[in-house]
Amino acid sequence: MATLYLIPVPLGPVNPDACLPPDTLAVARRLEHFVVERAKTARAHLKAMGHPQPIQALHLEELNEHTPPTAIEALLAPLEAGHDVGLLSEAGCPAVADPGAALVLAAHRARIPVVPLIGPSSILLALMGSGLGGQRFAFHGYLPAREPERSHKIRELEKTARREKATQLFIETPYRSAALLDALAATLAPQTFVSVGADLSLPGQLLRTRSAAAWRGQADAVRDRLVVFGIGV
């Protein structure tokens, strides 16, 4: 039976050999059918991975935030015809904070085998390096962009972290990351820990855990960077 392979990709412009094991690269190189978040980015990833076929000859279908739920079923067609398919995200692990999860669920419903492959995940790398503890944690995606909703959510997560002794993780876009760090520093109790992870596994990575008070006035450290934030007590 054909298999849906979940293929991680690098988190930035580095040689895939530096962060992907040989077995993951071997699977990516033998597949001809892919479901991807963005075809242009996926072609660049596959080229960097050393795919032996002409990149333009590969079969790529897009699945992103604009894909209607009614179109998911059709993406299973190559699998149902007997072809293995690779699912790629824009960066990191597919189906984690990623629209590819809809295809994975559809594959399970159709009794199609799903095989996740090894590769970098910014969320897990940030958690591993935070020192805030990985026994209990939760990931919340993006926080509200506007006030007062953002500060209300920050206080809510701090209460959860304290009550459940669980690290609270979330991400922010490069153009809002500095504002979010300022909001965390101003809203959280001074002693609450804030972990910041940006460009993880890349040469210029930033990974620091400090008290909220220590982050005041430090927003330039994350400006214009995609960041995984964590809070813990």
C-alpha cells in the first residue's frame, strides 16, 4: 500500500545534510509526488536535498491556508493510485503548526499508512533549550495581535503555567516579535521566566531564558525574526 511520508525540511538556508539524517533525505529523493505548502519553496528544498530528477518534472500539489476543506480528499489521489507521497512544510516539521495536518487526518480516515520522518522542529528545539521543563507543556500558536486581548492572553497563560507547572509556548511573526517581547516584559510578573528562540539550528540562532524583568528594553534582540516564545514559573 502507498504511504504518506511526513518530510521535515531545514528551518532556514542551510545545507540539508546538516540537519536531516540520511534516511530522511533518501525518502525525499526517491519520491515523485509531493503535497507542499508552497510549490516554489518546496522545489528549492527538493533541489537542495539533491533530488535526482528534474525538479520541474515532479508532481507538486499545494495545501495551505487557502485550500478549502473540500479539496483535501483529492490530494489523496496519488496515494490511492499506488504512489508514495511526501508532505512538506515551508520550514521544519509538516503538520505541526502547519496546514498539512488536514491531509494527515484524511490519510488516516482512508486507512493510508502515515510515516513521520526525523528532522528539525522549531517548537521542540525551543522547548529543549529553554530550561523551562518539558514534562508538561502546551503550544498556543499565535497570540492576539492587538491590545487589550494580547495582554489578557499573556496573563491567562502565566496563570496556567503557575497552576499546572507547564511551559507555555507560542510563536510570533518577524514584524510583531519585538512588540510581543515588550508586552511580555511589561505584563508578566517580574520573576516569571521568558524563553526566546529564533533561527534555531541555524548559524545565527538566538536562545535565551531570562526573567521578564530582564527582558525589558531588549526587544531589538528579536526584531524582524520569527520567534518561538516560552513562559514558565
